[in-house]
Amino acid sequence: MRSTEQIKLDVEAELRWAPDIDDSGITVAVHGAVVTLAGSVNSYADKCRAERAAKRVLGVSAVADEIQVRVTETDGVDDASIANAAVEALKANMPICADRIQVVVSDGVVTLDGQLDWNYERERAEEALQSVRGVRMVNNHIRIEPRVEPLEIKRRIEEAFRRSAELEAEAITVTADGRDVTLSGKVRSWDQRMKAQQTAWSAPGVANVRSNLRVVN
């Protein structure tokens, strides 16, 4: 198992290494294998990039993202402007289903609601807002409509795990309760944990993925 200090040093190095992240305002703390990012950045996109960078580091089991987005009065961006820009970003990135998403903005915090068919659409909606100026945080409450039976969801996820060169399918157990999927077992890295979750989310009809996967180095 990697030491707390080594994980901290590696996260800091990963933040410095990434060319699209200004890490000057970010602080890193590690307790066990849980990384806490704090401080401030200039945009919501920077906040998301920092979180992804920390998750790439070997030995990290979870990331608590407490980074604040700096928005000054000179930015001249109010909630109405953010809402209009968010709607336009959704239309540009998701022209087919943007009209099924509702946007509410309060003090720079954007809340997305509505119902879509696939989780990748849910994720794309959130990603579309990373470039919107003035956004401090995104709460994604978009729901996924069920499309297949639980046993079929389970079967498709297990088959996808077996096809993946990045995952050890025999070390992961899949259970499906209605639209809710639970993953249990172990993986070798945070990246593999995220890969397993993303694979499960890709199955049609999945509304929630609970990961009980343990990172074992």
C-alpha cells in the first residue's frame, strides 16, 4: 500500500504536470487514500480538471473536491446571463434532447433537471456547462428512463466487463435491483474503479450505480 505522503506528492505533481490546470491556488490534503482538494480556481472547468487529475493518481480511493470557483464583480455575469448561456450550451452540444432538460441558476450554482434515455447524455449535459462563464457548481438531477429489465441490465454489464482489457471481470460482482446497479469486489486502481462505473452506466435503463469496489494495490 502506498503511503499518505507519497500519494500527496504524486497528486501535487499530477496537478503541476497537467498543462490545462493552474494549480497555484489549489491545496492537497490526504487522509489514508482519500484526497481532499481545496483552494480556488478561475473556472468550473478548472475545478473539474483538477478533480480528474487527482483521480488519475495510483493509490487514490476517493476525492473530496472542495475547490471554490472565483467569480469577481468585474466578470459582470449574473444568474440570468448564466442561465441563458447554459441553455445555449446545451442546445449546441445536445440538439436532439436539450429541450428535455430544465436549467435553474442560483448564485452561480446550476441545477439540471429532466429525464433522458441514456447516462452518457446526462454526463454530456454537465460537461457542456464547463465552458459557461460564471458557473460555480453544477447539481445534476437529470433522471434516466428505464429501457430494459434488471436481469438484462446485469447481463449486459457483465458481458461488457468481460470484453474490457482494462478490467478483471471475475473480481467484480454485479447486482441489479430495478434500475439500480451495485458493483462489489476489487480493482487495482481508481482509474479501474471509474472504468467499471462508466461501463455500468453505459447499459441502457440504468438509473443509479452504487460502487462498493475496493481499490487494492
